[in-house]
Amino acid sequence: MQDKKADLAGPGIGNYDELEKILPKDYNSFLNKKETQKAIFDIKKYIEENLCKELNLMMVTCPLIVDKESGVNDYLDRDGSRTPIEFQCGLGLAKPIQAQVVQAVTKWKRVALKQFDMKVGEGLNTDMRAVRKDYFLDHDHSSYVDQWDWEKVITNKHRNLDYLKEIVNKIWKVLKGAENFALEKYPKLDTDKYPNLPDKLKFIHAEEILEMYPDLPRKQRETEILQDYPAVFIIGIGWPLDDGYPHEMRAADYDDWVTETISEAGKPTHGLNGDILVWNHVTKRRHELTSMGIRVNPETLRTQLEMSGQLDFLKLPYHQAIINNEIPLSIGGGIGQSRTYMLLLKKAHLGEVGVTVWPNVLKNICKKKNIHVLQ
């Protein structure tokens, strides 16, 4: 069994021999390659339209590269282990721009709320593309990342669990609606072999899951809880739990994981963020669809940076904008596009719904298992 500290290190199975054992042995895609591409764009349109409708968002353009000095790139976690791609640009400049390829646009979106003059209750959604070079490449982790990265303006009165759950339920309504839409438009997907998504999510705090499975590391705890509840929203990711470890490492400067809350059982807890996870009946594994949360305010930003040993970030323009209340309070998240297509189209591998680079060892494993990875 992997130990708890090692399990915090991020995504990916980490071993291709193990991955070969895990990938399904009796796999056949319900849709061929042409049908799959049509279905992807039909689902994409449905989700974008309905996410904007449910959350009062508008689609906006977003960057692929940002200025390093702005501080708006996403570092994904606290330990700095996943670093962005950097390069210099600006021919003829005495001091070239030090540019970075985004790993996500989590911070940029919050700044963009002000740029696009969003009012309270309004927000934006993006068709985001990013590169995360430090992932282990397996069946549901790719170096090429596509997300619906969204952000919405709130007030201080919205910074509570009830509002977080309200927004999560609206997102789940869209995802469940997308599944129903896909099943109706592509009847081959409607099969007894794999159960459909439940109508409702189970909300549960990371601390409660730890109480249920105190000896298991994070991914195994998630696997266990998904046997009882095939779709969950895990609240409070980032704060150290009773065993001394956070459920998972989270960056200190976007989601709020320190605010004190109370669980449904009346226990003191922390965090105004979380993840939607489902049980993937094709891969027979946990499957994360979205990470989201109410964003830090000046007080919680400072606290989280101090806990993470990153107070030096406060000098960056993005962090100064939060400290000085120059950008709105907000809630936001990222919904994995390929992850969602993979789930709704009952695929065994991300490479069936998106084109990127994969190692030969993985492509050979997929070929043996009748999984047709796009190239």
C-alpha cells in the first residue's frame, strides 16, 4: 500500500506495468472515431450553453501564455513540484518578456472578472487549453489539458458552505443533463453494461472520509467512498486533517481551504472548496471531473501563504490585487473537458477523445487492449 505522504504527490498511476493490469480487458468502444468526434462537439456545445445559463456566465477568450512576473500562472499545488514551461519572447526588446505556458487560468480568471466589468452574480467561462509537463501519462492524465475554466463574482455573504453546495448542484445538473443528452442523441451509449450517473451528488467532508478509512491513503479512501456513493463532492481539500496530512495538496493562492466550517455531523472542519469525483464503470477507477471553490480573500490568502512557506508571493501583482481588494471576491473552478467526454462516451482512455503525445509503451498497451488512441 502506498503511504499517505507519497499519495499527496499528485496524479497518475506512476507505473506502466500496473497500468496494463488496470486497463479493461474486454473493451470495445460504443462509438467509432467519426461518431466520437461528432459527439464530442455536441456535448461541448451543450455543456457550454447550459453552464453559462445555470451560473449566469458568458464565454470569453483566455490566454495560452502569461507573463511570469504577473504571478497569475497556476502552480497546482504547494510544493512547487509541477512547474510551467517558460520561454523568452519579444524580438528587439532590451529585456525580453519571460513568458509561461499556463497550467490553468485559475488566477487569470479572477483578474479578468474586473477586466470584463463583471457585476455580483455575473461571471465568465473559458475554453481553456494548458500544458502540464510534470504529469505521469496514463489513461486519464495528459500533458495537454482542456478545461471549462469558469469564475463568478460573489460577495462576502456568499463565502459559506451552503452557497458552495448550491453552485456544485447546478454544475452537477449540467453534467447529468449532458449525459441524458448524449444518450438520447447517440443511443448506442445507452447500455446495461455500465450504469448511468446518479441524479444527485453526495456531499462529504474530507475529514469525514478520513474517519471512515483512517488507515488508507487519499486515493484509496476516494475509491472506497465511491463504492457507496458513485458521485461525490469532497469538501475541504488542502487543510491538514486529523492525521496530519491534507486530503490533497492545494495551491495557497486561489481556493480557500482554511476558513472554519461545521460538517453536517456538527464537527469543526475547514475549507470552502472541493472536488467532484465519480466512479468510472469502464475503467473501474475513481474519476475526477472538476476542482473548484470559493476563492481566498485578503485574510485567508495571507494565512495560506504563511502555512505554505510562500509569503514572498505577496509581492506579485496578482497577490497584491487580492490583499488590496482590487479584484472581486469570487467562486470558480475547472471542469475537465476530455475527462467529461471520456466518461459520458464510455471510453477507456483520454487519448480516444483528444490528440496529444503519449509514450510508445502506453500506445502499445492500448493497442493490445483494443483502445484506439488518437495521434
